[in-house]
Amino acid sequence: MFESFYLFLGQLIVSLIIIIAILIAVVLVLGSILLKKNILIFPKVIIFLIDLLYSPIKKVLKLFKKDESIVDIIGIKARNKVNMEKFSKIPANETLIFLPHCLRHRDCEAFLQETGLICTECGKCSIGVIHNKGVKLKYEIYIVPGSSFVKKIAQEKKFKAVIGVACHSDLNQIMMLLSDFCPQGALLKTTGCFETKVDMKSLLKIMNSKKEQK
Ligand code: SF4
């Protein structure tokens, strides 16, 4: 009786491991087609599997000494492509932009308040440029020190779409968290506590996608 139960349990665990391995392989194959050829196949499957198997995929990549951020890059690119059409139809004044405060200049004198940093557009860093353009386009912009601010602001504000700027894993996770708000993301090109750089071309392309609806 016990023997057959343990045999069944063992078979079940092995079957589960095989299924998970196949699903991870599916994500990585479809993801590499997306990254190398810019062709998005079964986007909802990719996004669903990344959300479901995020940690196991990272562990497999680590095991094979591959760059773990690949899973985040695939997730961000897939979400950007899937959401773009709906995102572009939502007016800028119903869209929030979250910028990380590591973009600021080391001599930034802006104050941190409950909704993040209050940029005075002093001209020392790219936040000022993005803030200036974003305000003109009627976006609501928040310069935040971390994901806890993003969660708090997202709970308090009424909005329909969101743009995030962050490093690989933070951006992918913010886009997962706010997946109901057709998120768009632009990656940081460098990381650190101050004076990081954002992929400005991608960010401006996303911001300008609503231009006609101002
Ligand atoms: S532009 Fe804004 S965020 Fe950048 S250093 Fe000046 S006040 Fe700080």
C-alpha cells in the first residue's frame, strides 16, 4: 500500500519536473526568437510562463552559467509589444510614469516627499529633461526610490496606463505587478545609486506614442 503510494508520488514529482523543464525550454526558445529576430510568437504564453516560472527560469539560467537577466529582458520586450497598441490609445493624462531616483545627479537638491522626489528641473540630470517633456505631454510623473513607492502610488491614483523605467529585474517585476495597466518599460543602461542612464530613445518613443491624442 505504502510502496505504491510512494511510487505514485515519485512518478508525479518526476513528471512535474519534466513538464516544468519543457515549459522553461519553450520560454527560452520563444524568447531567443524574440530577442534575436524581433519576432513575437505566442506572446501571451511567454508572459504567462514567465510570471508562473520566474524563479525556476532564473535558477536554470544560473545553473547553466547564463545571464539571468535574459528572462527579464524577454518579459519586458514581450509586454512592450503586446501592450503597445492598447497603451497608445490611452491619453497621456491617464498614464503614470515611474522614474527611478538613481537617475538623479549626485548633487541633486530635490526633496523626497510621500510621492517621491520633487524635481525642480535644475538641468543637472536626465530626470529634468524627461520631467519637462512629460509634463508638456500631460503625463503624471513620479520619481521613486523603490517599488514600495510604486505600489503605494498605484493604489492611491486613478490611471489606465503606466510607463516604468528601471533595471532589468525591477522593471520586469513592476510590469508584472501592473499588468492590468498595459505597462510599457524602458531599461536603464547603467546601474548604481546616482547618475544612472536610461535608454532615452526607447523612453521617448514610448512617451511620443500618444502624441496625436493630446
Ligand atoms: S533635474 Fe531634477 S532630479 Fe535632476 S538633479 Fe535637478 S532637481 Fe534633481
